[in-house]
Amino acid sequence: MSLPAASRLLRSALRTQLVPVANVASKPAKHNITVGEQAIAMSVMFVTILGPSGWILSHLEDYKKKQ
């Protein structure tokens, strides 16, 4: 590979990358979510994230004994 070609590759790699602009809406939501739906969604998120962690922590002594 010649020096100018390598230089072009290096310059293109170091050139700042443009980040696309996020689509931000300034209007109210199209669909209102009820309090019950919010509570169900938060409960599902809570169980999904903290459930496996709690299982592992509660059985930590069992995992230590296996080795």
C-alpha cells in the first residue's frame, strides 16, 4: 500500500463522525397510559431485572458449596 493511500485511510478514520439527530416530539402523547398499565409495566420491569439477581444472591451459599 502506498503512503498516500495509507494517509487517506488514516485521515478518514480520524475524521469526526456525524451523529444522527434524535427525533424529539414536542407534542403530547398520542395514547394515554392508565395508572394500572403503568403499574403492570413497572412490576414486569422490576421482576425481569431484579428477579434473577435475587435468585443468584439467595442461592450464593449453594453455589459456593458446589466447588
